[in-house]
Amino acid sequence: MTDLLLQPAALGLAMVVTFMILIMTKRMSAIAALLVVPIGFGLLAGAGAGLGEMILQGVGQVAPTALMLSFAVLYFAIMMDAGLFDPLVNKVLAIVGEDPLRISLGTAILAMLVSIDGDGTTTALIVITAFLPVYRRVGMNPLILATLLGLANALMNYVPWGGPSARAAAAVHVDLADVVGPLLPAMGVGLLGILGLALLFGKSERERLAFAPAARSDPGGAITPLPPVADAERAAIRRPKLFWFNLVLTVGLILGMILGLAPLPVLMMGAFAVAATVNYPKVSDQKARLAAHADNVVNVVVLLFAAGAFTGILNGTGMSGAMANAALAVIPPQIGPFLAPITALISMPLTFVMSNDAYYFGVVPVIANAAAGFGIEPAAIARASLIGQPVHSMSPLLAPIYLACGLLGVDVADAQRFALKWAVLISLLVLGAAMLTGAIPVVG
């Protein structure tokens, strides 16, 4: 029995490590590695005949997200083409100016505010659309934007309507308020930590770019807003007269997401249809806008389908569950009373290599059952399981990281190398705060 357990666990670990090495060393593209590596290890696991069904099942699970993402990219691209975000960019520039410190802090604050809807894709689209022109104008490192965006969104996902919190509560059959409520103070500490990190990034960029606030003639740091679009082609696609219509449509779309008025793919598809028809009534203009942004859509959707194939094989062959059980098997009984903080610590690597569904519904219930024997409440394990979310936000199995990196024009591996250490630091900060406040008991 043990041999049967360890074999898929060892294969699963080797599969994940091989995949990570290939993309981190840039020996293969993410799309190719997400397909070739699991198929190869699936064959080694003896699942050759069932690989097709596993891949289709994994792709089927991500299909609604891929559908939503494709229309989300097109919708916000049309809003950007129409000029909806031009006033926002100008306002941001007027407030933060050319000061990298202000820009970094502004990135973190806006990401926190936009993340209140709990959706990483929406947050990435809005924040990057607003701030990327600022970063390019000043010459700041876009990896800073990616890092602050991912960390802020990860912590804000602790909100009750965030996916991870709901999964954690459902997995151990406890009330959602019992999971989220005690964790809010630690979440606040984590958000302060992100602002501190933004401060650190800003100061570092000040030095790199030789920015001297004292030398400026305008102490407020404001600069002239972005000039009007000079390029005739870009000016031709702007729709300034439709600004208020586009703003109301976008606000309504975001409110619809928050209130759950309809499934996300339906909201995005409907909003895109309205936006495209009103802003570009001519069919030829609509085709031109679709062609202009087709590359972004194809890249994101193909990557997402490839990730679905990867997780489909990982779960279908039993590697995912075996990896989780094998990890628990190495924990000595003597440290059982410390399972809550241990759960928090192992949530970082586990959520990095596993989907939220696999982790929360496969691993967390097993840990909660074991912890109950040491007097640790299931809700405490659920809270501990959320600690690794900042690290999870950097996982190569998530769609938002591919979307963000695609929009920023940076490589996923570069973003991970830059951000992972900070993600671990924020996770440890939240864990420390959670233990001090009693949200996560140190000893059962």
C-alpha cells in the first residue's frame, strides 16, 4: 500500500520539479512544458489509455475561465482603445507624478481597492491598464507592478466572497465567518506589509533612476498629464464622446461581478458585445479591433488550456492526492499539536504546485482530521490553509499570472524569480500576526 502511495507521489513531485526547471531555465516555453511534461509522466505512470480523458476533463474545468478571460481581454482592450482610461492615467500621473515612491505606493493601494471584488483577472486588467503607461513613462521596473498586484490581490482574496476562503470553509465544513473573521487583523497586517514593500521598491527605484524630490520645482510631485494622442491611427480609434457611457458600462460590469448577477463569462460576453457595437458600429472597425488584440487573447487562452491539461493529468493519475498524503506521512506524531502553524507553512509550497480545488478539497480535510485528534479546531486549520495565498498567486498553474505577464510584456519565470521571496515574506508576516492574535493557535 505504501509503495502504491509513494510511487505516484514521487512521479508527481518529479513531474512538478521537471516542469519548473524547464520554464525557470527557459529551456521550454510554458505552453510546451505544460503539455509535454505531464503527458510524459502520465505515460510513465501507466495512464496512457486514459490520458486523453484526463486532459479533456482538466481543460473542461478551465473552459469557463478561458471563455471569461478571452472576452475580458477584448472588453478592456476596447475600453483602452476608446480612451476610457486616459483620464484615469492622467489623474494618476497628476497625483503620483514621476516619483517612483509615489507610483509604487499608488500601485499597491489601487490594487487593494480594485481587488475588493475578489477577482484576480479584473484586478490585473484594471491596475495594469492604469499604471503600465506610468511605469513606461518613468522607466520603472514592470516586475514591481506585477509583484505588488499579485500580493495585494492574494490577501484581499481573504474576503468572504473570495474563492480561497469559501473553499477552505467548505472543505472542513465550518461557517465562513469563523474562518474569515479572526483572520482579518492578520490580513490588515499583511496589507501594511505590502505598503512597506511598496515603499522599499519606491526608494530603490528612486536611487536607480536618480530621482531627487528635493531638486524638483514642484514639491507636490505633479507633472503634466499625458499629452493628447499624436498618432493619427490611435487618435482615430478614440471615442471621447462616449466616455461616460463606457464608464457607466464598466462600473456596471464590475458591480455585476461583485453582486454575482450572472456568471462571469456571461457578464463579460454581454459587456463586450455592447461595448464593441456602441463604440465601433461598423463591422469593419470591429474586425480591426479584434485583429489588433487577437495575439493577447490567443496567448492567454492557449496557456490556460495547457494548464488545464497539466492539472487534469496531475489529478487524474492520482499524483496530486498521493503527493498530499505523502507530505503528511513524513510529519512525526510528536509535532501533531503544532499542525496549525505547520499547515500554514506547508500551504506555501503546496498551493504553488497545486490548484486551489486540489489543495482545499484534497489536502486540507486530511490535515483537519489529523489535527482534530490534537484538539485543534477545523476552523483554525482552514485559516492556516489560507496563509500561503501570496505564494499561490505566483503559481504557474494560475491564469492571472499569464495575463498580467502578457500585458506587462515580461516573462513568467522572471516575474516568479523576482516576486517569490517577497511572497514568502508577506505570508510569514501574516502567519506571525495570525499567531499573535490567536487566529492560528501555536499549540493545539
